[in-house]
Amino acid sequence: MAAAIGARLAGLRVSVLEPRHDPIDKACGEGLMPGALAELERLAVRPHGHPIAGICYRDSSHTAEHRFAGGPGRGVRRTELSRSLHERAGELGVQTLDGRVSGLVQDARGVSTTIDRGAEIRSRWVIGCDGLHSTVRRLAGLDSTTQGRGPQAGRRYGLRRHYRLAPWSDLVEVFWSDGYEVYVTPVDDELVGVAVLGPRGLSVEAAIAGVPALAARLAGALPDGSVAGAGPLRQRVWAHGSGRVLLAGDAAGYLDALTGEGMRIGFAQAAAAVRVIAGAPDGATDLRIGPRAAADYERQWRRASGTANRFTGALLAASRSPLRRAIVPVAERFPVVFRTAVEVIAR
């Protein structure tokens, strides 16, 4: 939806294909870093939520925290963010269609997209923003993930549940335990979100029970809604665009949710896709237009995402090594290092 709003602001005609009209929910930490909040402000999207002043890492005996130097982020329920984006898109005249993509064929002039009821939508370009298990990515031949084959070991999943109580901190608290991480995000004045990243089969309740300090905080708190899940988190792609089909957000491949930068990176990728499309010749039928745009987008995608992906990759590698138990103690002992890392995430 951010890509649709950006495209409309750039003067492009745009339609959005959605599987439902209700606000879209998903399993995620729901913390908007200051950089993501700035992108939303640029789009005049202002969702309600709870201020996030910084990030805190904890384990059984160590704590490291840093407050954002450039202003707060915001914890926002994903349904609230979806509602705000849809409302802004409606204000700008973006047309929303209800359906699921079942076919995708492109040629020199544009892309024909078939939805589940058999209707066909003809457009100059398609930006696939349809999530972790993107249908657009698969139909465009860009998916190189081989799920279902090979060992399950090493695959990571995400779970999230809300609890009805007032946040006790204005920080995103990350509890590092053996083999999994628990993220606690204030998302409203009387609501906190608890997200768990770890191996298949881990439950939210078991993860909380394994962190006594958190279990004590949540004792007696009523769950708000059911558990949502996502995964496997790692999704590989051959490229981030093919001809007139470009991918943004989780659909463009995914490494891990460790750093909480997904929304900021997704907005940056959407903006890059809009710039590429806005700069392409209007109505051109030259067979080279699509490949040139895809190559341009690949460069811009890497500029928008490269630093974050390298940072996430390094942290993920450390978390899977004997260094895992040293992550929080080192962050506590060397606050300058932790501060620098958090500011990279925040911007």
C-alpha cells in the first residue's frame, strides 16, 4: 500500500489488488523505527500507537539499552497501520480491487494479471508487495526458495500475541534466551505485543515461561486475540525484478526479523520502485524498457536494503554461533557499540 500511495503522489495511475477489504493483520513485532515513522509522515499517514523511545537487550543477568538520538519511533497495531494506509490511499484516489493473483503474463507493453475469479487486469507495471510467501514472486519466476526440501534445522519462525495491560516501558525489550528471542513492544496505552522468533514448534507461552522476568510482568494479563504466526522467515530470490514486475517488502526476499527493520526497508524499496517506474518512458513498447527498469531497480534496491541486510546477516550469524551468549554482555560492556548498532536500525 505504501508503494501505491507513493505512486499516486508521483502522478501515476495505480490500482491495488487486495485479498480482503478488512484491515490486514500479520505476525510481526509492530514496532516502527524512527526512519519508518518519517516515511509514513512523508506520505501523510499518521497511525495511532505508543511512543517507542529506544531498544533494550536483556538476558538472565545483563541489560543494554539505548534511546534513539533523533526522536522516538512508534508501536502500532498492524491492523491500525493497514487502516491508516488504506484511508490515505482512498483520499488519493487509489482504486482497490478484491481478489488473489492466479496468473501473471508480461510483454513489451505491460503485464496481464489474472485474479481468482478469472478477471484480468492490464497494467504497465506490477509491484509485488504480497508478503513472505509472495504469489507474484513465484509467478514472475523470481522465487529461489526451496521450502519443503532439505532439513528443517536452522529454519526460523515468528509468533505474536497481544496482552491487555499497560506498557511498563517505552522501549522495545528484546529478551535473548537459549535458541530464541522474545520481543515486547508497547502498541497502545493498554496493550503490549509479544513476538517470538525461534525454531518450529516453539509456543509463545513456553517462550515467556523461559524468561522469568517477562513471565512475572505478564502474570495475570489477559491475552488479546489469538496467536499469529509466520515462516519460515528466510526467503530467497533470484533477483528483485523481472521486466515490468518489481518486488518490494517481504515479497522481495527476506533474511530475518532480528533487527525489526522490515517496515522501514519496505517503504524504502517501495519508494525506489516508484522512482524507477516514474522514470521509465510512458507507453514505450521497446523490449529493452522492462529489463532496463529491472536492472535499475536492482541497483536502487541494494542501496535501500544493503546496509540493513548486512547488519541483520551479521547478527543472525552471531546468534547461531557460540557467540550468542556473548551478544547481550558485550552490548552492556561496550555501550558505544550498542548505541551505534541501534542508530543504524533507527535511521
